[in-house]
Amino acid sequence: MDYSHGIVYTPSSVQPHVGQVQDLDKDGVAYVRIYWVDLVNVRRCRIVPVEHFKALLKAKRPGVNIAKAAFGLIYLMAAPGFLPMGEYLYKIDLATLRPCPFAPGHMAVLGQFEEKSPISDADGNPTVRVNLCPRTLLRRITDEAKERHNTEFLVGFETEFILLKSTDPVTAVNIHNWSASVGLLTGTREAIVLQEIADALKASGITVEMIHAEAAPGQYEVVTGPLCPLEAADALIYTRETIVQISAKHGLHATFAPRPFMNSAGSSAHAHISVHAAGEEKTAAGLSKRESAFLAGVLEHLPAIAALTLPTTASYKRVADGVWSGGTYVCYGTENREAPIRLTNAASPGARNFETRFIDGTANPHLALAATFAGGLIGLKSEMALEIKDCPGPKSAVDLTEAERKALGIKKRMPLNVDSARSNLEQDSALCDVLGRDFVNSYLSVNKTLEAALVVEGESEAQQLTRLVEFY
């Protein structure tokens, strides 16, 4: 008997969002918001009148000029001898054009950073590609997986956030239990906010699969449908911007901070990743060859990947054993929420996916996926064998004996702080080669400076928490 379950998605069945020039001619469109997200996951925006935006589109390389501090390098400008000079061309990607229902008369668009004038790449060939651009990095890695290994991916995100009625002191809008209906009482501000968020996302072309109350005070989750990796990360940026804007409209502050309240669960940005390989049939008996190699690569490099997916000191207040955050051992498990990678719908080939539980809301989504797929790409290249065995429970890895963990091939720990994660990334030459050493060096420098800005010596925990929730 076939017990398969879940909705079956494939790269060919998922319809990508495609913006059109004609969308700018719809009634009421007056402005376009040009967004980008820097290396410390700050959403940045420029607003231009629609007439000027149309003129930009007629240029040979439609885009706007943005200073080279755009990626967050501005945080390093105080460093001796460091001053990023010049400008990039932020080339508009018209396919990302979407309406902004939270701002009547506005549309939003993303793009990719390019050099204004070509420079020589590593092979001496002229190129305008900017290796620090998160969207360019993610596109390059997933394109290589498709072109060289006939492997594509779909990604669906869970967006967890907390609604606050005050940031100083940090105070949640309400207190409710996990999935409790009292978290969405009719007529309350939070119920109105969630309804408007859902309506706005649907109006902007983003598929909303579910909304529910999460476990922490004032915490909610929005689950959006699967897309190809680049489009999924783009949609997550729009989703977060929509959540923040509509919450502010109603006098609330939405935060994606990992764990503001230490007596409850934290917030994450779980990504559900499915692997689709041309010419390879999935079965219910076990992972396919490509699924296995992809998973092996991610697990092998997970301690280093964490530098981009758990990038702040606050990230490690969420990640712990026994709180459904993915735990602290490098492993995977069927339906195991105490593993950093949960294999879900394992016996349903068409709906099977890996839930990556090691991503939170302080991570740039393009970089988080780029790092994850970089590890998976290494696994695909070498057809890496999966040496870690399934850890489905009932015991999680922390509850196993050393001998039991050894029998399952569980030998590594996740980093327990951001310093360890950065060190792991610096030492993982294979992952650095895929991501690009120049990118890694710049990212680590910015990340260290971010930590110094968020964790200020002499301040109380309450003061640091206020800064964190206002920043994220």
C-alpha cells in the first residue's frame, strides 16, 4: 500500500514570479523601491519615481550607482587604512519586480551588483561580476550544480518573528502557547496585522501556505511556498519587509532576533530544501544518490557553514540541546527536530526534503543558502558517501552515549559561539574555495565588526537586547 503524503513540487511545476515592464503602467504606480541586503542582513532601499525608473530601464545596463560600502563595508570604514572607494552599478533585475501592498503606489525590485567598468577575473578575462554580491554568489553556486551535475533545488522558508509593543524594555504584544488560537483573537492588533501580512504577500505574488502562533511570547510564523533558491531568498526578503512595514503601521515592532526571551523557544528561518536530479528516480526505500551526496557535503562542512547561517552572538542563545533548535551535534534525523538537519517526509519521494534548522533571522538569506549549497556542491562533485547514519530518535544525539554516537558516525559538534564558527570557516579551505576567498575574508571582517557593534562591553543585557531587536 502506498502511504505517500505531502504536496509534490518539482522545478518544472513551480511557476517562478516574473516581473514585467507593463506592471509599472498599472493604475496608481508612482514609485519603485530598489532593495538590496548587505552582508550583515540589513535591508537597504532607495525610492525612485516610476518615470525615472522607466528611463533607467532603457539604458544598456539598467541600474543605479551605489557606493562600494553597500555590502556593510561601511562598518569597517573606521579601521586604519580601510576606506572602500568608488561605486558599483546595481543592475536592476526586472524579473524581481513586485507590488508593495504595504505601500500603496509603490513597487519593489532587487538586482545584482556589478563593476561599472570591467576588471580582470582570476583568469585575466574582463568581467563585471562582483564576488561580494550575495545574489550573484548564490546564482553562481546553484548554476554550477545544475550545469555540471544536473541537479536543481527547491527551497521553502519558514519565517518566524516576534511582535513587540515596546523595544525598551523588550515587551511582547501578548503571551500565548504554541499554535494556540488565543494568539490570534479576532479584533486584536496582532490578528489584524497577521491578516494584512497574508493579504499583502498574496497580492505581491508570494504563495502563503500557513500562518500560526509559535511558542514564544508574541511569536508567529509565516510559511511560504517553494521556489528555486534565488527566488526563494528574494521572496524571503519581501516577506520580511512586508512583516516589518505592516507591523509598524499598527504601532508594533517585528523582530527576527533569534531568542529575545530565554525562558521560551527562539525564532529561526528554517529552509526546506528538496533535491531534484535529472534522470534519477527517487524511491521510498532511501535517499537517492544525489540527495545522499548533497546531504553528506552539507554535514561535512556544517561547522563552517554556520558562520553564515548563525552569524551573531545572539544566534547561539537559540541553538541549544533540548529546545527544538536543532541541537549541537552535526547529524541528521528523520523527523528529528533535535538535529540540525531534519529529514521530513522520508518515505514520500515526491515530497521529501531536508529541513535545515541551522539558519536564523540574523543571516542574509542569499548567503545562508549560498553557504549551504556550497557544502552540498562539494558533496555532489566528489559523489561523497554519507557516513553519518540517520538519527531519528527517540533519543537525540545529546542523549546518546559516546558509543551510540560513534556507531551512527556522529563525531562533530556544531560551533557553540560565533568565534568558533568564524574559525571553522577560515580553516575550511574547500568551502572557502567554492565561496571565494575574497568573499570569505570580507565577510569575516564585516561580521567581526558587527559583533563589536551589537555586544558592547559595560552595557547590561537589557540594553544589548534592545539594540538587537531594533537592529533585527
